Amino acid sequence: MVGSGVLLSKIATEAYNKGLSGLEFASGIPGTIGGAIRMNAGAYGSEFKDIVVSSKYLDKDLKLHEINNQEHEFQYRISRFSKNKNDIIVSTILQLKEQNKEQIKLKMEENKKSRIEKQPIEFPSAGSTFKRGKDYITAQLIDKCGLKGYNVGDAYVSEKHAGFIINKGNAKAKDVLCLVEYIKEKVYKEFNVNIELELEVLGED
């Protein structure tokens, strides 16, 4: 059982140390177990729906519940917790499998190399900003709008990967959200496509 506040990087490393495979894809994703379950985080063909056995959560009345994998209602980048925002994930049980540590390490290193080559991990970000489309690649649409390098304050569209908004200094949340809206408007104007946030915005204006 893993607490919801544990960092993905930490649990992925711990799994490797114990010779357990299944979390290699998560080793470079920013965030915690709870957040990853809430949005069904994934990369390199794997998602949390593939390894979650069950989770415990508190409802708005602080009553504790336990649900199985199917009851999470996992879909692409969403779960039941995306819809029931008052529920708080407490812990989860993951199903991993034993594997040779060298094979696990090799997979993690391959994923890391791919991230370094394709993603702007040298800058702070919240990960991929927009969801992929059913029949289009969102980052390509943003790129075709000429938005790589476009900025609002210190929030920039990455020049390495247009699907990321990065912080080049002291970007505020309002800068990121303003840039998000500008990108969405430009893509809709150029391609008549409504792109969706992969990030979840919490809090008030």
C-alpha cells in the first residue's frame, strides 16, 4: 500500500530497488501517487489504470471508502476523482511484477533519454499541458500556429516541445493560464479545433 502523497520518482526508484517492474513509465512524471491516480497519468504506452488494484479515499463527510480498479472509472487522463473533486485519495495498492533489475534499469534509462531529447525537462513545468486529440497531435497544431517560444511573462511555449508550457524565471499561475487561453484561441482560429487541458486547475481566480 502506498500513501497518496508519495512522489512518483521515489516510488519508481523503490520499486526498482526491490526488483519490481511496472512503474518504469512513471519515474520521470512530476507529481504524487494521488495526483497520478486522479488523472490516470501515463507515458510510453502505460497508465496507472494498468497497475492500480484498489484505493482508499475520504468523501466530503470524512467517511473512508475503498474501491477496486474498475470503480476508479479510468479513462484517458481522467478518473472518478476528476469528477468527484471533494473526494481525497488516501492510499492505493499497486500490482507490480518481479523482473531482473538490469532490465528495469534499462527501461528507465531509455525513458529518461527520450524525455531529455524530446521534452524541456531543464525548465520547471507541470508536464504536458494539453491532451492529445483523437485524430490530431495537439503539439503539432500549436507548432503550426507558430507559437513555439511565445510567452506571457516568464511562461513560455517550449521551443523543444510545443505541448509544454515552461517557467523561464518567475512565471505566475495567471501568466500560465493567460498563455493557455491564447494558445487555445489561436489553435481554434487556425484549425477549428478545441484543444483540452491535460492539467487540472485548482483554486480560485
